Amino acid sequence: MPKKVYESELRALQARLVDMQAWVQASGARVVVIFEGRDAAGKGSTIKRVSEYLNPRVTRVVALPTPTERERTQWYFQRYITHLPAAGEIVLMDRSWYNRAGVEHVMGYCTNAEYHRFLHQAPIFERMLVEDGILLLKYWFSVSPEEQEARFRSRAEDPMRRWKLSANDVLSITKWEDYSRAKDTMFVHTDIPEAPWFEVPSVDKRRSRINMIHHLLASIPYTLVDRAEVVVPERPAGGGYERPPRNLDSYVPDYAAELLRRGSRDAQPTPG
């Protein structure tokens, strides 16, 4: 997707996301958006674009770490329930309870009994959420094995993004078919009318972000909300306040000035 077209449409869609958020606040709606899919398929970057201009007090990103020893003894869905939205809130889940149907099952982090119990309980749990009025949307981001490997190698060579690669991520290359079978089985059990799965092809990241955000907006029954105009008042005349001497304050060093001086020196022509 051409960058110019992408940036123009993304900006327009992000403006609509702000309108949607205003409706969620005004109506008291509760929204949960689940982002699942292959490692390096672009879930995180899409979440970043969705939340970029939204109020973090209204729209929360939930990305849970590995469960603690105590959490492992709880009902599996228990630790996710505390992160569900209250009225007027949106929750974006960067991976979710579907960890059990994917990485936990493929990597052997749960028992076979726990896995099958999840496949039985997940549709029931989600029907309960929807029945209670939560708007639940589930997106699966897919990517080709060649593109996934290329993105892994790109991250491994980039010190700014290397943190995105975990041991499990790298192993997913060797277990591509295992993850494919797990995904197919998960869809059979959890692609329900009340909360269907929507696939997002993500070889072209720009296209996938635009498609996903557009679908999200089309799936939320929001309307435009009249918002009170914010009027910035005139600054009143001073009342005699005098600031203490600046030399009494501690300032961060002016590193920017040092950079400018350094750049000015570097720009000078070399003598001779």
C-alpha cells in the first residue's frame, strides 16, 4: 500500500476512533478487542495505531506477563476478568485467554486436560460476556512463513527491537505446522456467532492496519456525540507574583544546545 495513501487514510480512521471513544464514554458501552495471531504478524504495531490518539484513561492496552505461581492455581479465566472494562471503557488485549489454545498447548505449558477444558469453556465464557452487554471483537493476524522469518531476522539484527524476540517466538519457526493445527482447532471450537473470529492478512502491514481499524469502526454501533466546545480563557493581568531567582532551581543540562554546537562545528569547512 503506498505510504501517502496509507498515512492519509490512517489519519482519517484515527479521527473516527476518537469519535467512537466519545460515544463509548457517553453511552457507557463496554468494548473488548482481542488481538491474536502469529508471532511478528503485526499485532503490536496495529494496537499502537489504534490507541495512538485515544485517552489512556478510557482505552487501556492489556498485555499480561507469564502467570504467577498463584495465578496458575486459579480458574484459568480469573486473571483476565479483572481487566475487563467498566462502563465507558475500551480494552485492547495484546494476546488474551487464547494463549492456552496457542502457545501453552503447542509448547506443552498446559496439560491436555486443561487444553480441552479451555476449548469447552471459552465459548461459554464469551457468550456470558456478550450476554452481559460487552462488545467483543476478536482479530487473528496471519502472516506467511517467509515473511515471519524475515521479520524475526530483522528484529534480531536491530538492537532497538531485539527485545521483541523471545525464545518462544524463535521456536515458532520450527513449529509452524503445530501452530497452524492449533489455530484450526481453536477456530472450530471458538468461532461462534456471538463472538466470531475475523482474520487479518498481514504480509502488507499498512494494508492490514487500515483493514482492521476500518472493520473495528464498522462493527461498533457508535454515533457522533455532541461534545462541549472548549474555550481557552484570556490570561488575567498579573497580581504581583515574582518568581524566585532561577539560580535556586536545578535544571537538566542543556544537552540540545551541546548538540547544536557540535553540529555547527561539524558544518564548518575544513581549513586548507
